[in-house]
Amino acid sequence: SSSPYRHTCILDGVSSGGTPTIGLSYASLNAVDSKRNEQCSTESDTAQCLTDNHIQAIEGGDTRPHLWDSTDPRDSIKGRIERLVMYLHKTYPTEGWDRFCEKDGTPIWSKMVVMGHSQGSGHAGYLAQMDKLAGAGLLSGPQDECIGCAPNTHLWVDDPFKTYAITAMAGADASDKFEPALPS
């Protein structure tokens, strides 16, 4: 698993230009993507299982109780962003955090850029597909692999995205390939 403190140089680089920046920890699958891919390969609906993992990390819930632990919606990506932005606005009212949420605390996703690394890049990509974001950065991922699926199996990444400014970069090792932008 990964934590924001492991990516401080990226967070520092983004924030050095004056961009409000958050390194978010959230409840997620306690396994690397390859383990999740293996777990989903045991399901009759492998492609949907991969999608369910992203939904659970982003929204919370209990999509596959026999494969992974449930996620309290308050500890999901959306739940933590909502509560954190409201907290930052209340604690630092002159810093403009309120521009990222409605009065009721609902995040204004169209004003946010979301970035994720490894498994987090899959979650960021899925969020960019489901919500219109200001942009998304996908670092070393998504790594969803439909093990045992037919060659043309439809995956979530095949569906249209609501976010158009998406950059994907690899960096795990020399075998990673650089893709300048998704979707094309």
C-alpha cells in the first residue's frame, strides 16, 4: 500500500506553484493490484469485480464482502475529500477552500484535479470517468488486468470519460510505457 508521505516531492512540486494541494489517505483494498486482479479472476464477472473495487474505494460500501473488507463511506475517497475540504474551510477561512465545495460540503469536482499512484491511479481514472474533474493524473496505472477474460472483454476504461484533461505517466520500472494522454 502507499501513503501520501511517500510522494511528498510530487505534492511539494504541485503546491509550489500556489495550487492548493492535498495528499489523501483513504480506506482501500489491503492488497496490491496484482492480488486484487487474482481475486477478481475467481469471480464469474471479473471485469465488473475490477470496477467494483474502484466504486468501493471512491464511494465506500461492501461490493465484494467475500473478497475484501467493507469501506465506511466516510473513509472513502469522496467521503474524506468532502470532510477534509469542509474542515480546511472552517479552520482556514481566508485560504479559499470553500471554492472546492458547495455550502452543504458536496465537493465541486469540476474544480479539482485528482492524481493517483499505482492502485490510486485506477481510482483516479475511474473518478475521472464518472465525474467531470478539472483534470486527472495517473501515475503507474491503472493496473486492472482481466485475468482469464476473453480478448475483447469490455472494461471500465473502455467507456467514455467525463474528464478530458487526463495525463498518464509510468515510472515503476524500465518496462513501463509512457502514454501522453488518455483517452485519445
